[in-house]
Amino acid sequence: MRARLAIMMALLYAVQGTWYPLLAVHLKDLGLSGEARGWIFATFAIGCFAAPIGAGQLADRLIPADRLMAIIYAIAAALLGLMASEWVAGAWPIFALFLVYWLVVAPASGLSNAIALRNLARPREQFGGVRLWGTIGWMVAGWVVAQVMAMTGSDDGPRGASEAFAVGAVAAMLFAFYCLLLPRTPPLAVGGRGLGWSEAADDARLLVRRPIVALYLVTAFGVTLTIPYMFQVQPTYLEHIGLPRRWVAPAMTLGQVPEIAALWALPWMFRRLGDRGTLALGILAWVVRYGVLMLDPPLWLAVAGIPLHGIGIGCFTVAGQMFLDSQAPPHRRAGAQGLHTVITAGFGALLGNLLAGVVVGRSGDSAVVFIVPFAVNAVLLVAWAGLSRRAFQMGRAAPGASTAPSPAGIAVPAVGPAPGSGGRTN
């Protein structure tokens, strides 16, 4: 079972890893302004507003999550193939294509998490080891694209990166077929009618009533404001300071090396550092990363600092998903992952991408653009370190606080008035 879920994660992240690290370079080659690039990158966030909670409810109530994933990636393969054909040109047609793409594909990350967490015997211990194969898939995809670009000679001039979209289309089709082999993950909420929007809203209200969950979601929103700088700004900045184009995607995979180590070590970090310390370590990694970039370092130092992004992803993003899953009712976990996606990859990524586009449009590919993400993450780190302990204590002290063991083996709070926290405080 773990092997099947690991392959799922590898293929899912390989699809995006083929083209996403080169999207900024591709759009720049097409002559699009910083603001236009910002809007195109923001289509991911717009898709997250419209799709994930709805898809999460479909997976919770109507359609097996594995079959829904197969449908999603069959459509994704066609859209990436259209982008590779270069028939779509100009800011608004490209914006429209990526908007449709993300309206379809945005739910996939939350659905894959739900499939894995539903089918693992000990998800808090095993999820990190499964999820790290997504990181490996992203890395392998970047190196494959680099070799394809070297063979086609696209590193010789500003001619875009259509090869990356072609490789992505092939990977998406393979993944669509593989989803048919995933363990059947039928809906759990079989007693209600419709899409359960009122139930989803009730679950959201119960979650945010826990002070530590509310603090985590606010912090995650703030962190996500700065993530676009890694993919919308950093690739063109690295090329600007001398990194050859075909090495941009492989260089970006350096962030996945420590991410793999962090994912393997998550069970140990949860035991030694607790939820508070593990998440704080992730934010700290981004503070250091953006702090180095805003000082306009030499190329070797800019590249050497990329692994810090992987520590942030492993210790904050993935660990945060596991933390939120432990707080959700067992039969609403896909919806909870969708809520998380809307808040972070939706609101946060939308505002972050637009902000990054404006900053790049005014400052160009200079190091000064990284001052903003450095300042935001520094404030978030101080706030999390100062408030998270009291938030945990408030949750424990709430009347009626209790936890109940879930079928998957994670302790989740029992549904009721003023539910308590299910996480550790140290």
C-alpha cells in the first residue's frame, strides 16, 4: 500500500515539476510584463478559490477520490499539450489557459493527501515517508526537462520552454492511467445529501475555534504570501546573475534534497520539537533564505541557499498539513485539506503572486525584491514563537476539550462545543 501511494505522490509532483520552475522564464521570453506574469501565476490561487472545497466535498460524499484524480489529470494532459504546441500566445490567452488548468488541477494536492492519509495505517508516522516521493518525482522531472532542453538547443536563446510543457503533458497522461490503480477511496460521508456545503462550513467553524488552529491558519496564510517569490521571481533572478537557462530547473531541485531529509525526519522532529518547534523551524529557513537573497549574493551563494526552501516545505507546509489533519473529524478530512488549500494556496497565493508581479514590474530582476518576503517571514516567526504556546494552552483549557482516536490512527478532537487541541505543546 505504501509503495502505491508513494508512486502516486511521485507522479503528481513530477507533472508540476516539469514546467512550473521554468514558467517565469518562459513568460519573460514571450515578452510579458511583470504584472502580466503575476496574474498568470495567480491563476493557481484563483483555481484554489473555486475548486478544492468543492472537490473535497465530492470526494467526501459522492465520487471516489482516486477516480476524481484520474479525470483531473486526463484533462491536465490535454491542456499542457496545448501549451506545448505554442498555439496559445499573448498575456490574456495564456492567462485563460492556465485559469482553466488550475480550476481543474488545483484540488489534486488536497485529494492526494486525503487518499494517502485515509489508506495509511499510521498516517502521523508514515505520511512523511510517502510524501517525500513527491519531492523525488519533482527532482527527477526537473533533470529530465534539462536533458530534453539540452538536446533541442532551447538554451541558446530566448525562445521559451515549450519542451517542459510537452514533458508535463506526457507525465500527466501517465498519471491519469495510474490513478485507476490507486486503492479505492470511497466517500465516507454517505448519510447526507448534496455536496455538504453547510457541513463544510460547520467543520471550518469548529476548526478555527481552536486557538492553535486559528493561529496556524493565519501564519500559513502569511507564509504563502511569500512562496511566489521562489518560483515567480527566483528563476529569472538566477538567470539574470549568470545561471544558464537549462540549469534553472535542476538548480531549483536543490530545494528538494533537504526536503527529503526533513520528511524522513518528521516523526523524530514531532517527538523532539513538537508541532510548535517543527513549524517554527520551517519559517526560520525562509527567513534565512530571503535574507541572503536580499543582500545580492554571488551566484554560488544564491544557488547554495536554495535547499533552505526544502526545509521550509518539509517542516512547515507538509508538517502543517499533518497537523491540520489531526484536528479534523475523520469523515471531513478531504474537506479540511480543501479549506487549508483555499486559505493558503488560494487567498495567500493570489495576493502573493500579484504582489510579486508588481514588485518585479517596478524593480526588475534585482535583489531588492526579496526584502518583502524576508520582512513578512521574520514577523511571522516572532509571532508564532510568542503566541503558539499560549494558543495550545488555551485549547487544552477549553471546556469540553477531548480527543477521540480516529480509524486511521491519528488522535482527532471530538466534535462538540469548545473542542480542545490535539497537538503537542513543546
